[in-house]
Amino acid sequence: MHKTTLCLGLLAPLAQAAALDKRSSLDECLLAAAVPVNARNSTSWAQDALPFNDRLHYVPVAIAVPTMLEHIQAAVSCAAQVGIKATPKGGGHSYASSGLGGEDGHLVIELDRMHNVALDTTTNIATIQAGARLGHVATELFKQGRRAISHGTCPGVGISGHALHGGFGMSSHKYGLAVDWMVGATVVLANATVVHTSATEHPDLFWALRGAGSNFGVAASYEFDTFEAPAEVTYFSMPFRWNLTTGFANLAKVEAYARDLMPADLNMRLFSSGFSSQLEGLFYGDIAGLQAALAPLLNTTTPPLKIMQAVNTTWMEAFTHYANAPTDPTHPYAQQETFYSKSLELKDLSGDVGKSFINYWFNSTSKNTRSWWFQLDIHGGKHSAVTNGDHALSSYAHRDKLFLVQLYDRTYFGAYPKDGFPFLDKWVDATTAPLAKEDWGMYINYADSNLDRATAQRVYYGANLSRLQSLKAQYDPKEIFYYPTSIAPAAE
């Protein structure tokens, strides 16, 4: 017993010594390879180690700050040699702090010094470095050629995490996901080699990157096809006051419209918080066109919906309207919130599923004194480019889902309370209880930090998981690119 106790007592200092040895070896390797790094305790370290979700702080072993492809290669090589996980960090907006590893002890490869956007005005193909943020991408594409890609509304979100996992936004019903516009990518693999991927070059890897890209390498740059930015768009809102009695029937009217009647030119979501509720969105056209597009819905609800705001404007002004931060961020950048979030991808909200969602919405949210909200995006439907895209071209698993729901619970003061987590957990559990597991999923860009690995893989990647696990075994069998909810390689 004495020997056992002694050995157990030595485990912690031995582990600490081993960790220090790895850290020293990693530092030496990065120095020898001339990889730029943040000095520990420096202002740059503090900036780059700052999580978006202030609830989830993790301590890297080192932070590499590459400015060129060769730096990324050397960083990955050093991590592999030393036995440290290598984690690329683009915008740093991961809800689960996956860009910091999702745990202590990773080599973080901070990419936001690599944020160049270059448009070829002959081919209209944009080459975008992996550390660019959505606001910078939108600004530069419009400035260089009045072009655009489909992407989300938050300017500070990185193009990498966003596009590699789907990339839904106010353009998606019309133009599809951000991933649908990706036509190529230059990637550093786990063995530190560089490959270019496209539909004809390493097509299996390209398929995997387009929906599950954080699991297979470090993208250094992308090529995106672009579309001409619309000459005019109209953003709008329709406030409403539903209740427990009217909510289900009204939601059914919105669902029927979304499924069959909503035109491609209309992008719309239902947003609700403890203060207000509204349908809002972006229409590709003028106010008269918006009114015609919404006409089949307006008089079907109780009380009838009315357009209370409709502003005809330019492409970039509409982006600014929905932005939650400065619209052209690069480096340095900092935005923090303290929150817990979950998501749902659903084929419908009819029957018991819809009733459970409505009941929780109107019965349970009144008990929450924090700043909660949800947005229910119309993701699919008869005329949606997400639904009508070629499902076989990417590993994004949820093109059959009508709704994409983001649930968000934030506190402005102090730590997030432990008893806060059940608020959203129970909402999701109640909504999905009537469904078979294969009939619903979640969206990794709204990552749930409390999911176990097996559940995360199932809900994020659905029917594509088995193929993705096989490709993980092929490209990263030792899991150099690992975080707590990453794809596990298939067993041999």
C-alpha cells in the first residue's frame, strides 16, 4: 500500500515535468523553423488566447502566428514531432472554444495575420487566406469588383470555421451555403505536406472539407466562386405577439409558407427574445417585390402579420444592418460574451414536435431572468438553394432540414450559472423527444460545449459520419487535429 501511494503521489509532478519537456521541445522546434510565435505573458498572447465565449478559457502550450504557408507546415510538423495537438484558429468565434483546442495543452495556430482577399476580375474567383473574417471578405469582394459570396451576418466570424462547416446566413435561401461557393483549398495535412483540393484534386478530401473541415488539416487559403452583388436589396421586419394559445397554429402557417411558397429571393428567420418577437430578413429586390413575396403569408396568422419596417438599400448597407460589430475587422480583434448555446436542424415543427417547442417557449422562458433568445432560420424548402444544391458534393449533412434553430442564453454580469444549462438542454430535449435520432441534427457552427464526442459526431454529421471517420483514419490517424468533439478515425 505504501508503494502504491508513493507512486500515485509522484504522478502529478511527473506529468508536470513531461508537459514542461514537451513545451520546451516545442519551443525549440518552432524557433529552429523560424515560425513566428507569441511570447508568453505578452499582449499578443493575451489577445490570441482570449475566447469568444468567456465561459471557456483554455491555456495553449504555445501560440504560433504564421504569416505564410511554410510557417503553418513547420508548426504542424513540430506539433507532430513533440506529440502535441495542433489546432488552427481562424476568427476565434467557436462557441465551444474549439479554436483554442477545447481543452488545455494545444499548439494554437493563430491564422488571423493571414487575411488577404484577392479577386480575379477575369474569372471572378476570389482567393481568400484562412484568417480572413467575414466582414473583411464582404468588404474586399465588393470593393474589388462588386462581387459577393453567401455567408453569415457576423463580421468577426472567420471564413474558415464558418465555410468549412456549412456557413448559413441571410443569403443562403437565395444562394446556398458559404461552402457551396468554395471551389478549391490549399491544405496542410497532419504529415505537414501541402495539397491542393478541388472537385478534381483529392476529391474525397475536398468533400470532407466542405462540411467537416476542422478535422482534416489546416487550410491556408481557399478559392471561392463569387456572384454579382445585387444592385438593391430590402431588409424588413414584422413584429408579432403570439401566445400559448395562438403560437402553434401561427407557426404552422409560417412552416407551410416556408416549405412551398417562399420564393428563392426571400431570406427570412423568426427571432424571439424575452423582450420581443419578429419575422425578419432580406429580400433581393424592391419593397413592392417584398410585399408580393410575403402576400401569401401575411393574412394567414392570428392576428395578421404586418410589415412594420422595409428599407430598400444597397448590398453593403444591408450587411451593416445585420452586423453586430465593426464591418471590416482584421487584427487585432476582440469580442467576448458569456453564454451557453445549442442548436437544432429540423425537418419540420409540426405535430408533437412543434407543440413541445411552443409549450416550452411560452411556459418556461418567463422564468429566465438572463438575456435569452432564439432564431429560427428558414433553411430549406421547395425554393431554397440549400435544399436544391447537389447533396453529394459536400459533407454538410442537413440539406433535408427545413429549419435551423439557434438557442442562446447569455449573462452580462459574472459567471454563467451552473443551473443555467438545463434551460436550453430541456428545450432541446422536449422538442426532439418525439423524433427518431436520424430525423434531427445540430449545426456545429453553433457548437454545444456540453456534448459528449459520440453524440456530437452523430448530430453534426448524420449519415455522412461513417465516410468521414474513414477519411479521418486516412488523413489524420494519430489525431493531430483533435478537439473534444472532433471526428474519431475509423477503427482498423
